[in-house]
Amino acid sequence: MSEENAQSQANQPQFAIQRIYLKDLSFESPNSPAVFSKAWQPEVGLEINTKTRSVGDDLYEVVLTLTVTVKSDGDSAFLIEAQQAGLFLIKGLEGGQMQHTLGAFCPNILFPYARETVDSLANRGGFPALGLAPVNFDALFAEQMQKQQAGEKAEQQH
């Protein structure tokens, strides 16, 4: 391989999953066993958050937090909070590309793991699996960027 080819490959963006792991997990069922004697009519609330931090040379930790609140017949059935994390090697990306990778691409990779954890934990708590619907992290990221830009414009006007 020529030196020129080696140099051009070194400048190419690189992305690799180093590890996917469960960082934190919580389950609460405050009204059990009474909740099991009522008709199961679940009202599911889902809150999604992500956090990103640099942990070394080109290594980034992304933590996807799912908070699932389920009520049935007006009573709290259970609450699950799962922090699914990943360690990613990312080289050669800057600015908007890096923000998109950390804010949308990585959470997209982590979500199926978090969804499986939530389903499994609901089952272990005596409840049916939730089968959370897929999430469009690209759309959530775009919405967040629009809000951030609108906030910056508002600050500039004051």
C-alpha cells in the first residue's frame, strides 16, 4: 500500500461499538398485589433522554434513559427506569456530523437493548411485556436542534 493510500484511509471517518452495557436499572410496583386484581387497561407514559460524554481519545459514552410509567384503571401499576449505555469509538467527525452521530445514531443502536430490558423487567414484575414502539431518533434530534437554535436566536435578541 502506498503512503498516499495509507494517509487517505487514516483521514476517513471511523465508527466502532466498543461495548454496550446496562448502566442503571430501577423497577417499582407500588400498588402490587392489588393492581393484579383489577382489569388490565394500561396507560403507558414514556420519557426518553440521552447524555453524552467524552471518556478518552476518540471514545464517547452515550447513555439512553427510558422512563416508563404505566397506570391501569387510574392507579400506578409500575415504573421502570433503564439506563442503557454504549461506549463508541468515533474518529474523523466534527461539528454537525459528530452531534448527529452522538445524538441520533448511537441512541438508535442502544434503543433495542433498552426496549428488551424494559419488556423483560415488566414480565419479571408480573406484567405483560410492553412492546414499546420504535423511536425516530433522527426526528427527535432535529427537533432538539430547532429548539436550541430558536433559544439562541431569542438570547441574541435580548
